[in-house]
Amino acid sequence: METIQLTIDGRTVTGRAGQTILAIAAENGIEIPNLCYDKSLKIYGACGLCVVEAENSPKLLRACATKASDGMVVRTDTPRALQARKVALELLLSDHEGDCKGPCALRCPAHTEVQAYIKQIALGNDREAVAIIKEKIPLPASIGRVCPHPCEADCRRGLVEQPLSIAYLKAFAADRDLASGDPFRPTCQPDTGKRVAVVGGGPAGLSAAYYLRLAGHRVTVLDAMPEMGGMLRYGIPEYRLPKRVLAREIEEIRQTGVELVNGVRLGRDMSLEDLRKEYDAVLLAVGAWRSRGVGCPGENLTGVLGGIDFLRAVNLGESVSIGKRVAVVGGGNTAMDACRTAVRCGAERVYVVYRRTRAEAPAEDLEISEAIEEGVEFKFLTNPAQVLGENGHVIGLKLQVMALGEPDASGRRRPVPMENTFELLEVDTVIAAIGQDCDPAGLSQVSLSRKGTVEADETTCATNLEGVFAAGDATNRGASIAIEAIAEGDRAAAAVDAWLTGKPMNFPEPYYSKKEVTAEMLADREKKPREAMGVRAPDVRRRDFDSVIQGFSEAQARREAARCLECGCHDYQDCRLIYFANQRPIQPERFAGEKHPGFKEQALVSIERDQGKCVLCALCVRACREQAGKGLLGLVGRGFPTVIRPEFQDSEAVRDCAGCHLCADLCPTGALKILGKR
């Protein structure tokens, strides 16, 4: 057969006379985006993604349907071709109705593959579940116990009855894996010879160190405290996170080759300049260890403590004198930890003072409920006006009674003082749990915000100093939940790795297709109530620091995991539509409007068809006709409402279809799912 030569994107390649541009490009390792092409099928030209420009041709050419000629000069990436491809993708995705990932995974700050690991737990594969979790969270047993699980708020099972217990399932699988005697431990990449210093051994620093070590870098974590863990160890009470669990997970990080050094403080034992000379890169993850004051007269009296200072002292085993009556100011989870810890430290009356109502409190409702069960009294709609003292020590707290006014910038109704309306509390100690700040010691060389946090690029975590990065509570917006810190640590590790290896520091937000789902759409689902987590009785648990929760039994965990609706696409990892959609920015919402008919059916016996995900590439129709020789599928209708439907002739055709699956194998979007396939 005659050999021809052509140039594609400046590269000279050879092919055979009669071949298309796309076929020759594919044989020579040049990717031209397409959805409807397969070398074993006849040319179709449906999707419009493979458009290219050729010299001396006034119009764009479809590479899958244009035969190449000798001497042809082709460009796949001209502005005209890229714009046409962009519009084609936007049109396809504006009509594409499916979830790339479940809303739980999209809501998770660390973007864990929730659906994937929940499925493994349902199947009894705890080690496989942990392997999936540790792609994003290196401390799953710890985080599963303390995370306020924003993922559960978006779990669609809540439209049926109750959301999945995602966080506790994570802890269950991780506990089982740690107890197995052979816990999952990933393999590190070959040594790069690069050295990284991570300053701070909290969730952000440990996470970054873990992922940098997996990338092959030599990592040293330097921390000021006696032991690693940061706020997970010193800011969260033992009854919520047993420190033996945290220590076991930190040991797993050390086992990957991360060097852990405690008792060294930036600005005292080392300077940032020293670290920059010794290491190839430095990551600052120093946390936010300064408690904010009460913000009223008397806040400097003896007996006024910071929430984090109080919790740290208790976790260090120090003697803390708080008296019999304690007021905790704040409505977040730190306030709940402080008030419940005060109960366990022997306080007889513990109050929580919060300027809004329970409905506006940022703490988990479960934490508030358990605090009330343990005897904590909540003074909602009150705010400290003055800390009262005698001989330099706290004797009481004057409270301004508040009312809710108009919503503020956060969307919550603004608390406003009621004129001349106060309440007095007799207390021995006031604990301020209203926020934390970063200690700037040793950070004079990096740019700091007006709040005293390290200014770091939101995408790359880079500071103003070359080779110095920052992540976690010490950066930008300040202190947040642990899973946010872990997410930042993961992102920082990717950025540091890119910087060390000379890769582009470009991390665009991926595009995900999303589907609107209502309770009515799930009305046919069987009701399966959420498994109840066993907890110790309030009058028993309030006397010690033993764990409050009792954990799931194996049977409970398997049942709970089996409740997952599997919202995300089963074929997301191999979806060619989303792969091409993420190559350049797109805006499918520009073409939002009526969609072609979407429905699911299982007429193909062993395959579920989701017409909402179908892009009418007709690969399934053509494969069934041209390769399988059956012709059981066809395009039904004309114009925009066209859909693909099966048309069975007899029982023999049904049997043939059940064992074929060729159509599902070729589908580029996940519109076809083989039933029963794991």
C-alpha cells in the first residue's frame, strides 16, 4: 500500500494512502480529541471534537472523517480549532446530565473518593478502603473521629431518610487496618535527592510530609511540642480522639521514612534563613496557637484562660485549677471541647456563653447535645460585657443580653445588644474559645496579612520567599477544621514537588458534571435508617476522659456502607468526555437550557443505560451492528429529542446481548454500566 507523509503540529509522520488524519495521528502517538471514533468501526464524525486546520483549506476538517494526502500540513491546536472544540464540548456538557463524583466527595475539603472507599467497606475490603482514603488523608482513624464531616451534609441519602455515617465508617476501616498486623503502607517513589523541611507537626505539616515522602523527597518535620500531632494532639480532648490512635497513625507516617524532630521552635532554635540554606524547600505549617481574648474589661484577670491554652494544658497532663464554676465563651467546636473538658476536670457548674442562638452556633449539633447531656448549661443570646474580679481574680461574668437582628455578611442574623439588659454569673474561671491566631515568632521574613497570618498563594501555597511555602491554620484566612488543614497540606506537597522537580506549578480546578437530584426522584428507594453509634452513658463518661463513642460493630459498618446510593459515575476515571473537558477551561452553562430526554433502563438485561449521560456518539449502535452483527440498538427520533433505544427481536438476541458488553466497553461517557460489575 502506498506510504504517504504529512506534518502534524510541526512533526513529520507517515501513514498509508486512504487513512484518515486521526488514524495516522493515533498510530504516531499524537492525540486529537474525539469521542465517536474507533479504528474498528466505520467513520461517523458525530462529536465534532476532532476538528483541525490544514494548509490551503478554508474550513475546519474533521480529522476522523478526512483522508490524509501526501504532503498535507495539519495543525490541531490553532485558535480557531481550539475554539470550535471548546464550543463542541460546552454543547455536549450542557446536555450531559450525570454526576462525575458524588456531592459528598465534592463537599469534602480533601476531595476524598468517598463513594469508592464506602463501597470497599460494604464489600468487606477494609485495607482497600484505607488505600483509597490515604490518597488524600494520611490520618483516617483520627480524622474519622473528629471531623465535623461537611460531606454528610450533602449526602443524598439524606433525601431518603438520613445521610451516611461517612466519618465513622472512615474510622472503622482505618481502625481495622491498623489492628490487622499488616496495615496498608504505600510505596515511595525513588529518592530524588531533594530535602524538605516542614515546620510544624500538625495535620497540615504531617500530611504534606507524608505526600512529599511518597514523591521520593527526604522530609524532616520540625515541631516545637514534645510530641507530633499539633492541634489533633493538644487541642482535641482524649475522649474524642484517643492519643494512642493518633500516635499509631503518626508512626505509620514515620515508617515511610519521614524524620520527626520534636522540641525545636522556629525563632528560638533555628531561623528560617538557616532552614533555607540547609534544605531545598521549606514548608511552614506552624498552626495557630494563640487564643484570642474575651474582648471586654477584666479579660486580664487571673482565671481568664484561652480555650486552646486550657485544652493544651490538660492534654499535657498539667495541673489546671479552674474552681467549681466555669464559663466558656464561644459557640464552636473548641468551645464544646473546653466546656466538656471542664466538666471532666471537676467543675460543678459549667456555662457556655454564646451571643447567638443554638441554630446559629458553628459547633456540631451532636457536640452541643452531648454537652447538655453531661450537664453543661447554655446561655444563648448573651455576650460578655465585663469580667468581674476581686483581688485580681475572677469572681463573675457580666453578660449583655442580645437579640437577633438583620443577617450579616456570613448570612447569619447579627446579634444586637438589648439596652440596659444584663445578667450576672458567679464563676471562678472564664475560658475564651472564640478564635485562634498565629504566633509570628520566626516569621519576620515572610509577608504577613493584617491578621498576622502568612500570606501564601491560594493555589500553590508559595510565599514571597523563593522555595518557602505555607499551609494550614497559619495561612491567609486563619484557623479552620483539621480536614481543611490536611487538604492544604496535600496541595502544598503537590506544589513543593512541582517546584523541586521543575514541573509547571499549574493546578486548575477540575470541571465536574453535576446533576440536580430531588427527594421525589429517590422516592422509590427502600428506607434504611442510619446505624446508631453506641455511646457511653452521660453520667459515666463525664467522670473520665475515656472515649465517648463505642464505634461500629463489623455488621453495623457493612450495613451502613451498603446504604450508599453510589451517586458518582462508575466510569469517571475512564470518561473521555471529562478528560477532554479538563484540558482547557470551558463554560457549558453558556448553553444551559432544555435537555434531551434522560432516563435509565435495563432492557439490555445485563447493562444499565443512562440516557442522561449519552452524547449520541453512536459507538454502541455501530459496535452492535458492525462488530457484534446484531443491530439491537438504534437512534430513535429526529433532531434534538433523538435518543438511543434497544430493539430486541427474540429471546436468542437477549441471550447474546447478556454475554457481549461490547457497547459498554466502547462507551466514552459512562452512559452504559455493566450490572453486577464491581
